[in-house]
Amino acid sequence: MRAVCRTKQEVYLDSDAPDPSIGAGQALIRPTHVLLDTTDVSVARGETEFEGILGHQFVGVIEQCEDPSWVSKRVVGLIDITNPDSELAKRGLGAHDPDRRIFGLRGRDGCLAERCVLETRNLTEVPHGVEDEHAALALSIARAIHAGQIAHIEGRPFVSVLGDGLIGLLCAQVMTRRNASVRLLSDHEHALELCAKWGTKHRHLDRVGRRGDQDVVIETTGSAEAFDNAIRMVRPLGTVVLAGNAIPNPQSTIPIDHTLIAEKEIRVIGARSGSLSEAIRAMTSGDIDLTGLITKRHKFEDAIGALRSAQDPENIGVLVVMD
């Protein structure tokens, strides 16, 4: 089969990759759409240690499974693959098990291929009313919803979202619907235009002060510079939610100001995963406007070009159409 692989610092489209086979509790899936983000770019650049087939966000059709009721279903999948008998899994913390494998990112081939394999316990069925392009966003939507939930919004607190990528724009929408006064801070006009269309408050990042008056700041870029901005924007006893993919940057000279965090008694929370079922419900209910979030589409034959597009900050969602 064809697959986009990374081996020995090289990323390439392999036209003769081995066909995957399934084991107990697994499904063989034919991906129809694969969404690329900064994590996939980090893998392709060699900033994240991984060798194998890239890709971790997809929608696809199950072709083979030991449970025949799954066959032909359209599905999306969670990426953390944990031994269900591990101590953390038994406590409901399998997504945080240090020994887990991560689909397309650590110890397990991903979905940027004509076929992929994932555990059925990781899969969620996509209903007929949801388009493939939207379903491919499910994992990102789940993360944005999760970030909003753990921020514990009550009343109309002041919330700033840092970052104008896919997660940032989704977080801005989610938080706006949670009875909060939300603004997205960006230096890209395309993101500000989307917020204007949605009715979400937005400001250019360079025009915002660091007065320490925000109740909640959701940081979605994963950069040290943005985290520094977040702790300076948030009020004493406020909350900073880190919802972005950490970006390795050895050139960064921005230290973490532990003193400021301690003096202001800032609560810093990480947000990484989320519920695919909740993401699907948000899509079907129309609570989230997904128009305009896919800004670039590539055919599978040009998957390497899609990875280049995903590096462009002007692009929000980059989609590989597999069929």
C-alpha cells in the first residue's frame, strides 16, 4: 500500500509499504480524510522522535474487524493506545500512562496511508449527517471543548485565547458559548476575519496590554513566548490553560517566570485530550461553525506538499483527501 513514512530523518511517500493486519480488539480502517497539524510537522522535521507512518487525525471507514457490527462504519479515533490492564488505565487515566503508544506519534503507525489499524475501544462512529471534512476535525474539537470544561467558567469572566491556529479558533468559539466574555488575540488577519464572521471578539495581539486583568487565558500555540504573555495577562488567582502542542524551540531565550506565577498564585492547567462523542454532538447540534477552518486541501499523491502547507501560519486546517 501507499503510506507517508519517516525513517532516518527522511519523509517520503512509500508506494510499497507493508499492508497492516489486525489483532484482537482492533479494526482495519480505510482513511478518507486526514487532518495535518503542527504535531505532524514536528514529526516530519525530526523535532519529535518517531519513525513510521505519519498522521493522527482522520475519518475513515472500517473494512475489517473481529466484531462484524463495526464493518462499514465511518469512524474517528482517539490517539492514546494504553494497555487496559495498566494501573493508570484502571483508574481512568490511561491517556496519561507514560508507557502508552500514540497513534502516528509514538510507537504506532498512523493514518496517512491507504489503510491503518486502531483499537476499537478508541473509535467513535460518525453519524450520517456529518461531512467527512468536518469529522476529520473531531479530535481538535474534542480538545477545545475539554479546555473550556477544565477552565471552570462561571458567570461572565474575562477570557483571552492566545493563538490563531485551529485549536485557538475552536477554543474561542467554545468559550464564547459558555457564558464568558471572550476575545481571541491574533496577528493574522484571516483569523480575525473569521472571528468577526462568528461574532467573537477579537483584537490584534500587538494592541493588547499585559495589565493582568484576565480571569482565564487559554494558550494554544505551545510556545514559551505565548506562555510568558499568558501569565502576564492573567489576574492574581486567575487560570492559565495550556491547550497547545508544545513546540520544541532551542533558540528560545524566554524563561518561565516562576516567581510571577507564585506571587500571583496563578493556576496553570494542561489540556490535551477530550471526548470524541462530545465533539460529534457539537458538530451535529450546530454549536460550532466549522466553515472556513479547512484552508488547504491536497490529494494523497501530494501528501508531502500538504506537510509543507501545514507549516504555513496562514493556513488553519490542512486536509489530505485520501480517495
